[in-house]
Amino acid sequence: MNRTGRSSLRRTEAIAAACLAAVLAAGVARAPEDPVDGPTPPEPADYRMDGYRTPTPATLKGAVVLDTAAAERLWRDGRAVFVDVMPRPEKPANLPAGTIWRDAPRDHLPRSAWLINVGYGALEPRMEAFFRASLRELTGGDAAKPLAFYCRRACWMSWNAAKRAMEWGYSAVYWYPDGSDGWAEAGLPLEAAQPYRTGARE
């Protein structure tokens, strides 16, 4: 290889290295989202423990499954508490000094309570306590108060959360599998969500 060729190769390698360094420094290197299209799986007997952004079943035993028209009727009726369980990463405690952390924004159905990260298949004690306390507060301690759980389309978080609420004794549980995606596609209103904090409605 002549001098011109070697020089060109070195420039190409330097540019590639600089691009890789910029990507890593910006923290944008990440795995692609799980696929959300595919066949409808059968309803499992227990909680979903992984692959949360994949197609969900058409059913949830013990719950009323809502399409968008039914969800809108229930929402306009105003008797049910709509519970958004869209997850959001929490700010790491050990971020280097000077690191800028921006919470991911979320638009959801108006008047919803956004209970972050309560839809995993297994909940750590702190998160389980938060979920239990939030449901008690949102229902005023009435286990027969209608609760409608949602997230996005193809999101097992809402399926898990609705199932868990039923296991805790809530008797009027609804599940809206199309979530905020189906709601937005129907031209229905959304609002900027704020994470729910226990005590906020006292």
C-alpha cells in the first residue's frame, strides 16, 4: 500500500474511532426494543417475567378486557380509576458528577394515576408496598372500586399489574391492552403524565 493509501486508511480509522467514542460518551448505545408484532400468545398461568414489550394475550382471567371504544365509555363515565403502569428507568444513585439526567416524558389518558414500574413480574418489597398503598389510596380502601390498567400496546406491564390487583382482592378490574397507543390512534385526548406519589390525593 502506498503512502496515500495508508494515510487514507488512518483517517478512516480515526473517524470511526471518534464516532464510536461519541456514541459511547452520549450513552446512546442501546439494545433495540423488543418486537411488538406477532401472533397472540395464550394466556399464561402466572406473571410474565421478561420480554415485556411483546404481544400479549387476548384475555386476562377475572378481568374485563377493553377495546378503545369500551375504554372511552368507562373513562367518560368517571367511576373507574385509570392506572397507567408505563415503566420508566429511575435515576441511578451513582451517576458521575456533572451527568445530566432527563426523565423520559410520558403522555397518558387524562385523570390517570401513573404508577411507575409496578408491572414487573416480580416486585421488590419497596415497590410492592408502594403499589399496594397506591391502590388503597386511589380506591379509598374500596376493593370493589373499578380499576382500569393500561400501558402501551404489546405491554405485559399492564397485564401483570391487573392480574396482581385481582390477586390482592380487587374485584372490578379492567385491562385495556391497546393502552395509550390505541387511545391516541382514535384521536382521543392525552395529557402530560406525572408520577403518582402516595399521599398526593389526601
